[in-house]
Amino acid sequence: MKGNPEFTRNLWLEAKPSRLIAMVALLGALFLLVGTRSGLGDTLSNTALMAYVAIIFIWGNRLAANSVIQEVNNGTWDSQRMSAISPWKMAIGKLYGGTVYVWFGGLICLGVYWLAQSKGGYSPRLMQTTVIYLGCGLLSHIISLIVSLVAIRKRRAYGRLRVWLYQFIGLAAAAPILFLGTSVVDRYKWGIDSLTEMSWYEMRFPQFGFTATAIAIFVVWGIVGACRMMRVELLSRNGPFLWLGFTVFTAIFVAGIHVPARSAGMFRMFPLFENSLSYFMTIGSIVILLLAYVIALAEPKDKSVFTMLRRYAGERRLRNFFELLPRSASTLALALVIIVATGAWGFFDADQIGAGKRNVRSTMIFLFAARDIGFITLMSLWRPSPRADMTALVCLALSYSLVPALFFASGIYALRPLFQPVFSGDPYLNLALIGIETVTVYLILAFTIRSVVQPETA
């Protein structure tokens, strides 16, 4: 990190000698107490890993999420934004400089884990566990920082920010990967060879190597994403292509993972030929639609965005228009292109009747996603506050659960396709109902945008 003034500043603030000594003393006392009672073995190693989780995933997430928020709350962030530090150096300095103290403690915990487990020898399980815990810790910190930067961008004028929520999101995102990675290591430990390989696009890979590589790849994507968010904070513009590239990459990556038969229940709504091109494209489109929800909640959707879009469209500044265009719109367009291509390929890959039903189901899911994102945007314009997205999510949750249940209890079944994807009955009627509802939402959205975005007067 030489030549990075932000990292150096955080290093001097966080890694003071007195704090380092305190960390060594506290962890040393903990491990000495456990080691004295149980000796070198599983008890000490499990204690070390638990201490690592507490330090890195709880304390570290809070520091990562709070690294910029505390500058905002202290009134020092604007002066840093106006400095000559590049977005890359600022992001790296905040991410690793602000968490250097907890990483010092975390590495001590991993060192004790090695000492307790190695017993004078080396085993691949030690390295595998270390890689998984290090990678998931990095990923958790990155997500916490990105979520806090998103919140700052949307909530700068609304007082103190809820750091605990952002650190929890980072933990929630990394926890499934950590669980998967550690379960893979345990399978190696017990020698269950049949469970130590996985299939990706019909190619066999060692499961640990695949998991570790995936973590490393998404850590790199996360660092790039943090730097892009920092560019926005430092008043630079981002083009749409990196986000679309990440979306396509994630869709291709996830679609190729073989889903075991015992876990494939959620995909039974798509009776596609397994490992066919239509199957991969359908799963990829679903991943893209999920990412469309994520970016719709992350990006600002206030009046100023649509005002600038109107200006750029009127002045024919297409580059500026597409740079400012909500990423959720381009992500939905990408999903639609893939769904149309999947439908066209389906008529060559299967019988026309079966392909037609699958196309209807894919289109129905796309329309529900488009309706939801349009409603989220509409709520942000109707209720311009930091709680608009949460309000929209609550309304959507009720529309998917409580409202259909009430209709079902009342014996009204015909309106269920307006609130939930229904794949039984007449698929084309169900598609027509959700299509009409989606068009209605976007007509209301268009009138709302027109009312809040007044034409500029000379």
C-alpha cells in the first residue's frame, strides 16, 4: 500500500502500538486459558475459529461499513472527496486501512488454529480452511463497504446511518459461502470422494478448488465494485458496461453449476432438458432478474435522475443519457433479450408445444420482475424518502403472500395470477393478466415521471 495516503492515515489511526499490545494480550489470555485446560486439539482450534468469526465477521464488518459513514457523520467526508486521492486509493485505503486492526487479530486467531490443528505436521485441510475463512472475510468486508456507500449516496441528507444493518448484510452475504466452503473441507476430511467433485457445464472440478476460485473471483469483482462506487462519491461518472459485464458473468457462472436432483425442486417449474442450452439460458435469465432487483434497490430513483434524463434526451446527448439511465432498466432489457433468444432456440431444441409453455413461464416471471421494479421506482417518486424502497418491499411482500391468501380464502381464484406466478390452468390467460398489470404500472409510472419532471423554461 506504499504511496496510498488514505491507507497510511488509517494505518496510523487503527494500528497504534497500545492497541496492538491490547489485542495480543486479550487473545493470548483467551487461548492460554483454553489451551491450559484442553491442550492442543479441537477445542483450542474451534475457539480460535470462533474468535476469528467474531473479530472479522462482526467487528470487521462494522469497521468496513463505518469507514466512510463516520467521515460523513463527523463532517470530514466532503473535504476528503475534494482531495486529489484517486477512487482506487480511497477505496483500498478505507477497505483495508480501516480494518487493519481486526485483520491483525484475525491472523493471530488463524495462527493459533494452525498450531492447534497441525500438531507438528501439515495437512491440506489446514490450508483449505484458512483460504475459505480469509476469502469469506474479505468478501464480507467488501459487501459491507459497498452497501454503506450505496446508503450514503441515497441518504446523505437524512442524518445518521444505520451501520448495524450494513454490517449484517455483509455477514448475510458471506455466511452461505462460508458454510458451503467449510462443508466442502469437512467432506475432504472424512474422505467422501463422491462429494468432493462438482460439475460445471458438464466439466468436473474438485469442489474445494472450484469454491476457492469462485470466492477469489467475486472478491476481485467486489473490489472493482467498491472502487466504482467510490468513483461516484468522488464525483466521477461510471458507464453501464461494467455492471452489465458483471451481470452476464454471474449469470453464466451460476447457470453452469450442476444442481443435484434432490435440490432441484425450485426449477421444476421449468421442465427443460437438463444441460440443454435452453436450460442454461433460462437459469441465466433468472439470475439476471434477481440482480435487477438488487440494482433497483441500490440506485437512486429521485426526481433529479429523470430530470437529467429528459435534458440529455432533448439535447441528443446519448452517451450521457445511457450513463445515467437506471441500471435496472438495462438489466431488465438484457434479461428480455435472453428470454426471447431462449424462446427462439426452444422451438429448435424441443417440440413446439413444450417450448411454447416454457416460453410463457419465462415471460411471466420476467413480467413480474418488471412490474416489481416499476413499482419500486414509482414508490420512490411518490414517497421521496430513505424508506421508500423498504415501503415498496413490504407492499410487494404482502402482494405475494397475504393478498393471494385472502382471495384464496374467499374462494376467488381467478385473480391469483395478478399477485403470484401461476403455472397451472390456462398459461396464456395468466400471462395476459400479469401483462395487463405490468403495462398499467408502467403507464402510471410514465404519468408520474411526466408530472414530477417539468420542462425547463428559458
